[in-house]
Amino acid sequence: MVDSALQQLRERLRGRVITAADDEYDQARRVNNAMIDRHPRLIVRPANSGDVMAAVDFARDNSLDLAVRGGGHSVPGFGTCDDGVVIDLSRMRGVRVDPVRRLARADGGATWGDFNAATYPFGLATTGGIISTTGIAGLTLGGGIGYLTRSLGLSCDNLVAADVVTADGQFLLASAQDNADLYWAIRGGGGNFGVVTSFEFRLSPVADIYGGPVFFELERARDVLEFYRDFITSADHQLAVFPAFQIAPPLPFIPPDRHGDLLVGLVSCWAGPLSEGPSMVAPIRDVAPVVAEFLGPMPYPALNTAFDALVPPGMQQYWKANFARELTDPAVDAHLEFGPRLPALNSTVHIYPVNGACNEVAGDATAFAYRDTTFATVIAGIWPDPADNAQNISWVRDYYSAIAPHSEEAGYINFMSGDDQARTEDNYSANYERLVAIKKKYDPGNLFHLNQNIRPE
């Protein structure tokens, strides 16, 4: 890369170019997962879509790896690279709400915290993630599982349109009317097809919800899991519930003498009329004697931020995931063997429901293929000390190996690790060949390959 090319890039940009010569380089190159320690040649912080077009052109024309960073939560570290170009969208975080049409337009660097803060005053929401610091881009492009999945569908099911900068530097609108094949592919196909600089979401009337976590003794974990697998298959679609193994954090609603104890929990979110909330979640409280609970009416954004403190930047992270149509007895046995071995306060295991409204969408309607599944399990290994990496990675892998025979071959791509590339075709099932064809059209050179990669051949 000659100096003149870099200078030309700087002259095209309204945003910033950061290199190793800049004081902020070390901070700018960091991502949430502290296992990832990469040194890009340059980091572009665009101010607008034109800047993104310039950065894409620069990476392509100089044959450099290109990473795209939204919220920075990618566990495999796909938002950075060594000796390449990083497009860091963190300066593009605006959200504009149209309350009459019930639409929100959000920039590609916005987080779900940004999005919810803009939509909540209007009593509106769409399906976001479990953690509010997660970027809307990565979550939506991978599908988008969250508290409102059973009632509103995935995040990508609520995506009306998107602005996309493709590998040739073009700016395209992707919608049902414009570049419909690209619109289909970005709803679950990950970051394979371009840089999405703006998302337009359909909103629904969700303001305050009734829910929160309820914790039980670990020895009642079998009762909790067996209750959950039966209850969630017929529960009202406006109710989301998922179980979790969790070391009790030092929160005010947990008795001080239980802080640090390993418990099993059920986290709920009732998005229907608040007056019906207590009766809808009553079966959850009756599963076993309650150790601690924080259950009641609250703003939806409050629930979306409830677990943020458990996933701060700078943790070591390694995750594995599977879909499952059933939570069989052998699968329960495997969870009961490995869940109690949770290695750190920040680590957890969640079994999210992906039935309800998610199942009402045809499997070929979007790139997200697994519309006939029921559960999305994530083994989220998160811990502070790199000295524990080998031991804790082994726990995640052993846990995954134990539940894999009782699960689908595939998993949710947003929960995949960097060593899961061989699972990409399984993750898209019958939609894979169509995705390959669209990849060939929009990115024949595989410029966008730092992801769960769909190869254009």
C-alpha cells in the first residue's frame, strides 16, 4: 500500500482513518472478546455511506482483507483482522422513528440500546437481542433471536429494507421491491454480501413488559428443564421464557448469602397486556421453591439491559451452539452433567425458544432456514483470566459434544466460533445453494469473507 493511495482515501472521507501511528490505534483495534488481539493496517471510522464505499474500494483495489465492525460483539473476532482494513461503524449510530408508519431507520453502527432508547418513548419495539450493547447489524444479518422472537419473529423478519454497499463499491437498496435477492440473503445470511449502512425495521406496540429472572436451587434443574420443554411448546406466543445455568451475581434481589452460588433460572418476557402478566408467568414460579426473583412490570429496554454487566468488554470468550427440535431426556441428562460445571460468573448456558412467530415464516422465505426448530442452545463461555483459557474452552467443547447427538447438525450463526466454518452449509440447510448463487452475483471475489463464510463457488 503506497502512501499516495492512503492519502487519496483520507481525502475521500469525512470520517477518520486510524493507523498504528495514531495514539488511539490500540484502543480502536480492540473488540469485546479479549482473546482476539489483531493489528489492522488501518481502521476506517466512516461518517456516512459514501465513506463506506470509499473504504470498500480501497480494500478491494489494494487486495487487503476487509473486516466490518458494528457492535464489536463477534465472538470469533470477525470485526477485525491482521494487516487489513477494518470498517468500524461506531460513528454511525443514529435511529429515526416514524411512529405513524411504525417504522424505524437505524444506522449500521447502532446498538440495540440505541434503538430501544429511540423507540420506547413511542411505545414501540422490534425484536432485538438479549444484551443491549449488541449491534443491530450483526444480530439482524444472522437472523436475530431475542426476547420478542416468539411474538414478533426474528429481527430479520421485521427488516423492511436496508442500504447495502456491495463488493464493487455500489450503494444498493435491498427490499422486497429492490434487489429482492439481496434482501432475501441479508435476512440471515450474515455479513457475506456487503456492508449494511442502514436498516429499516417494522415496529410493533411493545412498551412495558412483565417478566424478569426467577432462580431456583441447582438440584431442581431437571424439574426446570422438563417443565420448560413442555410449557414452551404451547405457551402463548406473547410469552418468551428460557432457562439458564447461572452463578448468582451480587444483585440486590439475590440474598447476599447466595451470591456466588450456582443456580438454575427461568427468564421470562410477557409482551401482552400488563394486567395478564402475573397469571401468564405464574406457572414459572410454581416449578420449584424460589431462591430469588426480579419479576414484575418493567420497560422493555430495562429487560434488554438486565444482563449487560455480565458481558463487559475485555472478557475471554468462546461459544458453541446448536438448534434442537426437541429437548430429549438424553439432552436433559447432558445439560445436567455439564451445566453445573459453569466456570465463571460471566459464563452461562441459555436454551432460547425459536418457535411461535418464528415458525410461522416459511423456511425459504429468508436465508434463516431453521423455521421448524424449537430451541437454540448457546454455551457461552465468558471469563476474565486468560490463564483459564485452555480449561474453559475444553468445558465448552465437551458440553457441545455431549448435546450434539441430541441436536441438529446446525446452529445459529451468531453463536458460532471461529472454528465452526465447516458447519456453514449445515447452518443454511436447503437455502445454501441459493446463497452461493447470490454470493457469486454480489461478491464473486469473496471480499466479505471474514464471517461464517459462504464461498462463491
